[in-house]
Amino acid sequence: MANLKEIKRKIGSVKNTQKTTNAMKLVSSAKLKRTEELAKRSRVYAAKLTELLNEIAQKMQQSNADGIDNVYFRDAKNPKVVDIIFITADKGLCGGFNSQTIKRTSQLITKYKDLGAKVRLRAVGRKGID
């Protein structure tokens, strides 16, 4: 049978475990609140982005039935200046996406420099900027 000293030690151990569990619970609830706030902000961003793309598509349809005859979508034979905007991810499991995007962008840069065009780059996302 357990003596009084062992029982007090076990009680102390359980109390320490409760304190640790409580601290972990507080940290996880703070992280959850932060993540929920980020999700709410991203919904607003996604809604605005969708609105912008819908507006662009609508204006293209108004300018022409196909929308492809727009001056910005014509293929120039010998461009003098080429702007390339490429988007990569900031974090997460997007290694394949990032590497393929950077690889294709490098190919485009080489192609247009061989044609004698000035290439201007704009990167969106941490990996692309790096």
C-alpha cells in the first residue's frame, strides 16, 4: 500500500501536469483565434479578387465578342519591352509549384532576351522574390 509521501508526490505530479495542460490549452486557443482572423481576412481578399477578375472579364466581353482581340492579348512579333509578372507561394507545401513557376519564368526571360527585348520582372511571393 502507498504511503503518505508517495501519495503527496503523485498529487504534486498531477497538479504540475494540469498546469502544463492548461498552458498548452491557452496557447492553442490563441493560435486558433489568430488563424481564424487570418481566414476571415483572406475571405475578403478572395472576394475582392473575384470581383476584379469578373470586372476584367466583363470589360473584355464588352470590347469584343471573343475578348481576345484586346491590345493587351495580341502577340507582338518583335517586342521591345516585355513585362513578366510571376506569382509564387510564400510558404507551405508548394515546392513543385514554385520550382516550375521559376523554371518557366527563366525560360521566358531567355527567350525574350534572345529576341533582343528588354525584360522587366515583377515577382509576387517570397520564393519568387528570393
